[in-house]
Amino acid sequence: MYEKYEVLRAVKQPKSDGNWSGEIWGKVKPLDIKNPMGPKPKFTPKAQAKVLYDDRFVYVIFRVEDKYVRATAQRHQEPVFIDSCVEFFFTPGEDISQGYINIEINCGGTVVSRHQTAPKTNPQPLTDDEIRMLKIFHSEPKIVEPEKQEPTTWLIEYRVPHQILEKRCAVIRSASGVTWRANFYKCGDKTSNPHWLTWSVVDYPEPRFHMPEFFGTLEFK
């Protein structure tokens, strides 16, 4: 059974300041990124996300209660998934055959983001100018190395402009009654605590996030 999440319309535009419990985000119900893939880690982070929308943007915030936190990627489109990383994969509509966008961001705010027509097929990366349009907040420094092994809570917040998506694929803009397909992930492939967590369950014997057939549903209210 795939997960469903109700996305509320934003009363105000979030400020992209990581205020998980503040005026805008405080009353928004989180989703839990808790389903494990692969070997059981020595420590399982508590990872959550919240989503809001308006006529121009979809807004996303992640909060992670973590250990073994690391960020080594120097530039956008480098492999941030080896670091302490949160990911949002989505099809801006209901038809996953149209492809999907992945937005992967490590705890230091470095990004991998592409549209692809199928898993790892015909990738169209976001440009640096488009990544700046995401207006990313990150609570950790860009580089976290050596790894922080003590308990650390970190946040990522950003917005997804419709205009970026519409350059690459068919988009059903976020509005009341619209449904998108999506999944949310937490990973840390090359930390000293490798782990792979999903929101909507991915029924596969090894860690693999590029599987849109297991996307859950975002229902815009």
C-alpha cells in the first residue's frame, strides 16, 4: 500500500529559514521517512518532511535527528548521496511514464537534481542558476568533514518553482484537487553509518531509490 500525504496551501510564503516549528510550518503534519532498505544500520536517523504549495511553488522542509553526519561534495551535481542526504523524487502529475525529477541535497546544501524520462535515462540536470532559484536553507556548513559522530539535528528547506519543471516535462501545476506521485528518502552511503530510508515502501532486495513504480501520492488540498 503506497503512502499518501495531503499537501496544504501555504497561508504565507515560507521564508526558507528552517523554522520547522514556526508560524508557517508549525501546524503542518510531517511525513515520516522510516522504511529501511538494505542492511540494518547501527543507528537509524529520525527523518521527517513537510510540504506546502501555492500557485508558483511547492515548498519542502526536512528535519533529521541524526548521528555520523558528513558533507563532502564541493559542487552541485556531485554525488551528494554518499553524504548525509535527503531526497525528494516526484512526477508533477499522476503519470509516472512521463518521467520524474529527483532533488537530492546533502546536509550542507549541495544539490543533485535532474529530470529523467525513466530511471537514469535522458537526464536533464538543473543549471546552477536554476538551483539558486530553489532558495535552499541548510543548517550545517557546506563541508562537514571530519564526520560529526555526536547527535545532530539538521534541516533542509527549499522551494520548487513550477517554471523550472515546465522547461523539462509536462507539469500539472499544484492546485486544489491535483495529485502528484512522489517519494522521500534519507541516505548516507559513505558515512560510517550507511543507511537507506524511504517514505513510501520500495519493495526491492537492495537499496535503490530510482523506482518510480513505488512512488506514493501527494494530494493537494
